Amino acid sequence: MRIDVVTLFPELFGPHLSHGVTRRAFGAGGAIEVRLWQLRDFGDGPHARVDDRPYGGGPGMVMLVEPLERALAAVRAERPDAGEGAAVLHFSPSGERLGQRRVESLASTTGGLFLVCARYEGIDQRFIDRHVDLELSLGDYVLSGGEIPALALLDAMARLQSGVLGDARSHEDESFSRGLVEGPHYSRPEVAGEGDGASVPPVLLSGHHGSIARWRREQAVGTTADRRPDLLAGAEADGRLDAADAAYLASRRTGPL
């Protein structure tokens, strides 16, 4: 898959693409090819201007239509398929909240992606109306630009590519992949400190894979109920909870029998 990114700060992407486990997705022979485009290369005049004051007044600057359109045209001209089928994404506070299902959908696309990283007060609406296929947001807060959301999306997509994680099943059990957040994790030593909670739960030391799997599922269901009831409601509505999950939730509500 090829992903083209237009940004005023392409240098922000290099370290992320070359470090950590996700570098396997972006390196030579990886599943994702990332091309970075400096927007100022398409700016106006001797100073490569890419922004101007907003019509109607107000604070800040607005990114201009023409440099963005020239950048998009250059990307399409350089791509072997002329960009056919490549969706144009813009990161904006008014966009769809990025979730795991959308990440999975984008990670499986065959046409590639074109990511627009806005700065200043945003992008001239005419570029959005003409070219943008999807607007995405990380959450209900304001960032200085679209680079951090773009990096978050690249990271989330990279984890889903074959050969990136050490165990191919890893992403299947992670938070959100099955509509729940994960429960607690434990490693060595078996006892750390003193008092309640110092020891690893005995079930994890039992060697009984069925019991361990059930315990982990119950912890995921319980953690989601406590911390993300909105996700639990969605999992219930989607039929992702089975009879054992329902029984466990009922026991939590009524206490020990």
C-alpha cells in the first residue's frame, strides 16, 4: 500500500517510520510505502506562501487552495496508477472520531491514501469540498497540526500488517479489536512487594489454558464495564458478548452467590 503525506514538517515523520516494531511495515520490502511531500514546494511566489488571512476577519491564517491542489496533482502524476482509488484524508476537529474499525478499513484498502496535514486555522473549505473523501479526528481537543493524527493513523495501520507484530494473533486480542479494552497483564516476578495485589493471580500460574482464557475474557469485560461503559454497550448491541459474558456481568452486579 502506498500512502502519500503532504505536510509542512516532513522531518517529523522520519524517526517514527524508522524505529520500533512498526518500522517493519515501512522499511524496505514492508507492506506500507510512505512518500512525504513538502507543501512549500508548491507554494506561491518567492517565499512559497501556503497561507493567507481569512476572509471575514478573525485570528490566524488559512491554508490556501492552490498549493494544496498543486501538491495533490503532483502526487497523482507521480503515482503509477495516477492516484486512481486513493482516498484523500484530512485531519480536523470536526471529523469522524478515529476508531479501530475505521483503522481496519483503511488498512485493507487497495488504492492507497493521501493524507493532508493542516496547520494554522485550517484549510480553505473549497479544497475540502472538491477533494477530501474523509475527515478524521483523534478526539475532542485541538492539536497544532495534522502530523500527530497522521502518525497515529500510520502506527495503528502498521500494526495490522502481516509480519509486523511478533505474534500474528497479537492485534486480535488488543484493546478495541473485539469491542472491549484489555484487562490487566502480569509478568515476573511472581510476587512483587507486600500486601494485597503483590502476587500474580493464581489462575495465570495454573497452566490451564481454558481457565486462563476465561479469566482474561472476564477481566476485559469487567474493565470495559468499569472504565468504558460506552464500549460495552456497543459490544452488547453488536452481539459480541456471549452467554458467559452476560453471566459474569450479572454476577458483578449481584455480588457473590
